[in-house]
Amino acid sequence: MSSNKKLFIQTLGCQMNDTDSQHIAAELEKHKDYSQTDKMEDADLIIINTCSVREKPVQKLFSEIGQFNKKKKDGAKIGVCGCTASHLGRDIIKRAPYVDFVVGARNISKIKDVVDVKGSVEISIDHDESTYEFATAKTNKYRASVNISIGCDKKCTYCIVPSTRGEEISIPIEMIVDQVQKSVDLGAVEVMLLGQNVNSYGRRFSDGREKSTFTKLLQEVSKVEGLERIRFTSPHPLHMDDDFIEEFARNKKISRCIHMPLQSGSTEILKAMKRGYTKEWFINRATKLRSLVPDLRITTDIIVAFPGETQEDYEDTLDVVNQVKFDQIFNFKYSPRPGTEALNMKEKEVPDEIGSKRLIDLIELHKRHLEAVMPSYVGQTLNVLVESLKPNGEVCGFTDNYLQVFTSGSDSLLGKFVNVKITSNTRTSLKGEIVE
């Protein structure tokens, strides 16, 4: 007999958190008979899956917890999971005593064990989930997300992730391929492979097996019949060797969109960030990719006003933006995070007003680039995977190189590939008409 227990999950942060939330829901459905609800007020269990990469999500967490506690129904439990849970641990319960349990980002498999234990805190960053077989997530999406590793071995001086997700361990290749196959069997035609640094995959397995490579993983995943597209995030520029780039170019299942986190265009700042590559290396890798994949779109992350960033350093970043011509930029102004090396660079911090101006100028530069590029798609016919239905009688989908496209249509198109002739554009999306 099925249970009437309801679960509400709010997810903050990255795509890995989204996948962790899917695992949480699947585990609780399988082992504790919870079913998901979109209405927090109906939930018997409320979980906030948190992010701590930036400062604001941490502030938002306690605000959200307080609001949930005021609005939740009598007897409903509240749990906090994710990176902030790993970082703050028991302090969350001390600060918000109505929180029932805390589960860190490296301990998601323990959710079924702690959900009924008031005051439970599981935040070990040494816990190994790389061979744990999570319950199958039931999503209605035509794309699936599959983790290929846990943790991170990098020491980027601005980043808190290694201290919240622990050392990097790769998930066995056969488990990844099996999960991809299960997702395809459930209707997925696209898979997103997730890891903190996907192209360092295979350096360490917990069962002691021989090392492997991300290139080998891509080759194996692409053998899954019925899988049409492979996407992944995030690759590290340092590990973009020629084998990887050439596989990216020749493997027709790999999406023609790649995320290359620049962070800074200044070699000096990259050194201070401990990124391991130079401005010249990044440009070289991007140039090689574009030469082999003409329709490639490149997206990136950029941090401005990192401690010690001079105007010359900032102009190096602008120079890379002008040379690579990124198709999407996630821009951030540096934010000090506890537990990071950069916190000790306080005497080098860039004044807030200078950082804000640099951020605005960078955003404006990128806008001008998009305004020049996006109209070039008008008149072209693009192949689009339709993924969602909009309330205005339109459907929305994405091209192979991850351009967002809107067109008239019904739910009968969901999950299908259609050809769309582009008739208009904005800076971030396209609109068109379906053609045969």
C-alpha cells in the first residue's frame, strides 16, 4: 500500500546539486515511501539542498529555513543537505534548532538512514559514494544527468568545493554506462555527464582498478543505442589535451557546445588562483576547438576583482573575451569564502566600486558581442530537441550547440527533434517556424 507522505525539495546552486536532489527523492521514495510535491505547505518532509560557492546562497539558506518553519504544516520535518551542510554541519541546527537533520554533499546515500533520526548530522568528506547504486530517479525530462565522479582534487584558492565534497574519486565506467542506459530506457535522448572536473576522470577509483581517461568514457557512453546527445560540465582547461579535443570534434554524439571556465585572462591572476594554465594555453585550446568544430559555442565563467587584480590584469581578461568570443559568460565579482586560501589575501582585495565597474563593463562587452552574433542565425534552419511546453502555445528546445529556440507547437512535440527555420532573435534565444 502506497504512503501519503509528501516530500518537498528546494535546490540551490549547481547542476550537481540538481542531480543530488534527484537522488535524494529517488532514495526516499524507494526506501521511505515519500512522493514529491511542488507545494511546500503539503509536505511532511522539507529538504533544502544547498550551495556554498557564493556568499549569498548561504545567507539565503537561513532565510529560507525560517520561512519554511513558519509555513510548514504541523509535524513536518526540515532537513538541510548539500555543500553548506558540509561546511556548517551542526552549526546549522544550533542556529536553527527546528532543523531535524543535516546531510553533507558527500553523504547523500545516507539520506534514508537519517531522515527519521532527530538531530542527525552526517557530513564526512571522506565518505565514498562512488560505487553506491542510487535508486533510479523518476523524471519526465528528455535529458538525464549522470555523475561521473565525486569530489575535487584541485586547490583553486577562491573555491570552497574541495572542503565540502572531499577528494576526487571516479565512478566506475560500467556504472556510468549502466545509468545512461537506464535513462535512455526511460525516454532520455540526451545525457549530461557531471563532475567538478570531468576531464580528469579516471585518475583514481576506490576499487584500485587501472586509471582511465575521460576520452575513453566518452567513447563508451556514445555506444549506448538510442542516446542522441552527450553533454558534460565542467571540463578543466588544463586537461584539454589533443586526444580530448580530437574526440570532441569527431564524436557526432557530443554536443557542439563546451563550457571552458576561464576565471581570469591574466596569467598572473590565474597563478594566484592556482588554476594551472596560462592565458596563452587557454586561447590555444579554444582556437584549436573552434578550428575543428566550426559551429562550436563556447561558454565560460569569469571572476573579476580577484585579490591583486590590476587594471592590466582585467584588460587581459577583456582581451581573451574579445579573442575567444564566448557565446555565454557567467560573470561574478570575487566573493571571499571561509576555508579558502584567497581569504588570506585580504590586503590585496580590490575596492568594491572598482570591482563593480569591472563587472558591469565586462557584461556590456559581452552584450555587444551577442548583439553582433545572434542575428546571424536568422534565416538558418536548425535541428532542435523540443523539451518544454510554454503557456503561450509555444514549445522550447535546444540545438546541438545548445542555442535556445522557441516555436509554435503542442505537447506532441516533446522529446522530438524538429527542424526550425529561424525568423528572429534576442541576445540569448531564437524564434522560428517548424519546417519539414
